[in-house]
Amino acid sequence: MGISSALYSGVSGLNTNGQAMSVIGNNLANTNTVGFKSSRTVFADLLSASISGSGGSSQVGRGVGLSTVSQTFSQGTFESTESGTDVAIEGDGFFLLKEPGDDTTYYSRAGAFSFDQDGYLVNPEGYRVQGKLFDLTTGELASGDATDIQVSSSGLIQGNVTSTLKLTTNLDSTEPIIAAAFNPTLPNTYNYSSSTQVFDTLGNAHLLTTYFIKTADNTWNWAWSAEDEGGAPLGGVVGGVLNFTADGTLDSVVPDPAAIAAGDLAWDNGSTDTGIDITFDTTQFNSESVVISQNQNGYGAGNLTSVDINQEGIVIASYSNGKQKNIGQLVLGKFVNPNGLKLSGSNLYAETTESGAPRTGLPGPELGNVYTNSLEQSNVDMGTEFVKMITFQRGFQANSKIITTVDELLGELINLKR
């Protein structure tokens, strides 16, 4: 009976060490798998048998078994990439993904994302990344549950009409006073002019020119003219008066605020007639007349040029007109017991009762920080795996020796009757 028990103890050692070798093989096979977490085996002795001897009752072990295979969720190193949609997590969080047409949420540490033909942010297997969307009207993060992140496939952003214009200029205090009536086509009827590109309600660009005419000491008239769709001038209109103090700072604008009245700019191209509120940040110093800056709030329509994810996990669409729009923000999940997650293949995990429900939210110190243009590499330590391979190999060999030795003992037992 004892000899047979030793035989089966050896068999259990072969099985257990063989399974452990399979775990090591899987770890080494995934050395270059993005976001992979290595596994480890934990052995446990089997129930022992009780035997009686002259010294009383004793116990003899019956072999070894595989207690558990658990994953090591230590942080992997980061690899820098050239893709603006590659994201890595520093911390304990997981990305949330869903398969199209399936409400099951999967979790992953692999952030090699891209956009599919329908504009959805997906992983290489086509699972859609989950996040919270921005209200495209207000630009604020909308409330509600995480959902698919999608960038419009049309890739076109609407233009914005110019409604405000701020001119920062200096007017030369030594300029002569001009008494002639203003005419934008006659340079001798004004002292200085500056042109600004403005936009109508259709997103078409036009040239608006502002003129300055010195009419008295510390007093300047300002006027404007614009070009319609064909480049023809819309006329020249005196808009008001700029009054300066004796030290060259702007004292008042009459009328205040300065404005091109709504409807004055008729572009003759099907767009709505518009007006522009003009703010003057003007000085009158003994220095050459110069435009320091021109700021207006209009822009034309733009095509989608790129989509990137920033350090806050916000998906940002960039357009050819220089504008950017926040589309959505990645949502992360964190588990109390990540070892309870179920492996689903393709770098995905599924929630179980052992893992508990995840705590979800935006990236941050609690759930994990995200890094763009980066991917988390496998946390497999090849040196450690090879050392374990040696120990498991020796364990397998030792258990093999048990079986061969027991076989020899059984042979001697059978030979007793000869």
C-alpha cells in the first residue's frame, strides 16, 4: 500500500510541475504582448493519510496539487509610440470596452487604440472604447453613463461668423491732421489703416479694413470698409471718434462701444448680413503707427486633420481651420480583487463575483493616470521565468525518479516468489 502511494505521489508531482511549466510557457510566449500580466503558480500539498505505528498515529502526505494560478498585476514599463491614440495607464485601472451589439463590458490594460471606418475608437479586435462624451454645444462634459466614443465620419466642422474684433494698435502722435473727407480709395484722406480677415455666416473669408484719420490733436476718427464675395468694396463708413489723453492713452470712444451695426456688412453671397463689435486697445505715442495684434472670433469651415488623446484621456479632434473639439474622455475601472477577473482572450478581462463590481470614473490618482503616445509593455520578467523553469524542471525530474524507483521496488517484490 505504501509503495503504491509513493507511485501516485510521484504522478501528482509530474502533473503539477507540468502544469506549472505550461504557465511559464504562456508567460514567455506573451513577453511582447501589450498590457499582458504574468501568471504564477501556487502549489499545495494534498490530504495526507493516517497510519498507525508503535509511536502512535502519524500522517503521510499523498502528493502535491496546483492550488491556484494567479496573475501579477504589477506595473509594466512604457514604450513610446508615434500614434496619438496609443494610451498607457499608470496605476491600477483598466480601460472599458464593449463589443458592438453586446452590452457586456470588458476590461483591458492594452491601450493600442485606433478609429474604425465608422469613426469609433476601438482596440485591434474591434471592441469599442468606452468614455463620457462632451456636449458639442457647450463644450462641457455631459452627464450619464460611459458610451462609445465616436468622431463624426464627415470630418467637417462648421464655420463661425465674426462678431467681435479687438484691435491693439499705436497711432503715431506726430501724424499730420487731415481735413479732407474720408475716402478709402484715396490714401491722402487717412493716416493709417490695418486689414483683418473676418468671416460671414457661411464661413467665407472677407477682408475688413479699419482706417484712422487724425482730425485734431489727441482726436482721431476711425472708419471701416470691407470687400464682398467678389472683392468689391462695400463702401467706407466713419464709425466714430477716438479721444486720447495728453499722455497718449485712450480716453474715450464715441460712440461707446464702437461697432459696425448689425446688417451693415452685406456680403451679397447668400449669407446673413452681419455686424461686428470692435474693441480698441489703442495708444497714441510718438512712435510709428503699427498693429500690435488683431483678434477676431470668426473662422471658416474646416476638415478633420487628426484625432489625438491628451494626458487627461480626452479625445480631441483637430481641424484644418486651427480649431479643436473635445469629443469624449476615457473612463477607467478599478477592482478590489483584480485576481478574480476572468481571462477572455485578446488582452481582455471579464467581471466575476470574485472580482467584485468595478469602481469607474475619469482618469486620476485613484483610478490611474493615462499617458499618450505610450503603450504598457508585458510585465513578464524573463530572468525570473527561466529560474522558475529550472526549478520546475528539477521537480519534474525528481518526481520521475520517484516513479522509476517505485517501479524497481515493485519489480523486486514480484521477484520474491521466484
